[in-house]
Amino acid sequence: MKSLKHTLTFVIPLTVMLITFSIYLLTNNVVNTYKKKISSDYSIVIITHTPLIKENFDTIAGIKVDRINTLSNRSIIDNVKSTLSDSSIDLLNKRLPHFYEIHLNSFPTSTELKKIRASLLNDKNIKRIEIFSKNHNQIYLLLLMINDIIIVLFGLILVFVVIILSKQVTIWFLAHNRRIMIFQLHGASILYSASPVIKHAIYGAFLSFIISASLFVFVSYNLNMLLPAELNDILNTKIFIELEVLKLFLLSFGISIVTIFGVLFRYKIKNA
């Protein structure tokens, strides 16, 4: 019972940290999917004096262009053609500027958007640019804020978890202090002498990984059940389960091993 209690003291904080990291992984996947979705909807409108040579706009300020659509000015002509003669309409057709809608390959940051605008303004053929910066910045800052909040939360939990795990491993070392000293007197290495402590930590890391990975896989396959139906389009995201589970595995054992060897190093120096 005492051994189980000690293991749980190690497992619980580590599992909380892994679950927080799982939430970050899921949110990051959803946010990236949403960014791809809105990047296909978001466009920059430009007005040019003469027809645009689309082949010259593969990239703008280092951002790859997905497509350029020509916007029809037919509605403008239709609104006034009843009051104009045929010759005036022909002249208007020739004098009207050309309207284009530029779609980018990815959703630009606010800084990239400024570079895009500056790059387009260098083209003398472009008369006017509309980048809808207000709406863009609101959406981009919201996405950025969601990611930043989760990263900060994970960072804080990680610090507290490392402190708690270090204290727990230190307690294990103190509990096995006599055994470690006897083994070392007989010439055993510190790693062999402290093998029960290391086994406790490895077992705890494995148990935490199983719990967090199981929850992650379950939530990944049931996002539509857990969140409102209105978000179905956003949540229709492809999550590479194997890769994300591998990240949880590496983090679980990485934190545990670093904590063990940190305490082990400190113990060795103290008892040298």
C-alpha cells in the first residue's frame, strides 16, 4: 500500500502535465486546421490600371499565392447602361479598372500582411489594395492568444511537476538510503544501488503515458461528440495519432529520466 501511494504521488502530477500537453496538441491541430480553412476564404482585393499578368505573382513578399481570381465589373456596367449610349458603354469598358482577388497558400501573420501590402504597392500598375486588415488581425490575434495561453499553462504546470517529481524521487532516495550505502560499500555503482528508485520512476512514467495516451486517442476520435455540432467543419481535422502519442511517450520518459538523474547527481555530490 505504501509503495502504491508513493507511485501515485509520482504518477498523478506527471499525468496532469501530460494531459495538459495533450490538450495543447489537440488545440494546435484544430487551430492549424482552422488556419488552413480561413486561408482559403481570406483574400486580398487589388484594383489595377491594366490587366494583371497572373504568372508574375507566384509569390508575394515570400508568401506563396494559391490562386488569383478575376472579379467581374459587369454589375457596375449593368447599373448604369440604361442611362448611357452604346459608345459610352464601350468607352466605360475600356476605362474601368480591373479587379482581382488574391488567395494565399497560408494564412499570413500581421507582419507578413504588411510586407505583402508594401510589395504590392511597389507595382505601378496596382491602383488600390484592400487587405481587410481589421478582420484579419482580430482572427489572427485570437488564434495566437489561444495557442499562447495553452503554452503558458503547460509551461507553468511543467515547472511545478518537475519540482514535485524531484521531491518525490528525493523521498525515495532517502527511503532507500541504507540500501544504497550498503551496496556502494560493496563496490556497486550508484545506478545499480538506486535501481529500486529508478524502477519506481520508470513504472510511474509508463503508467502516466498509458493514461494520457488513452485519453488523447479517445478524445481525438470523439471530438465531434465532445464539442458543439457548429464546430464540425473546424473539427474535421486530420490528427496524426501515432506521432502525437510518440510525443507523449518521449515527454513522459524524458521528464522522468531527467528528474531521476538530476536528483541522482545531487545525491552523489552530497554523499561523495
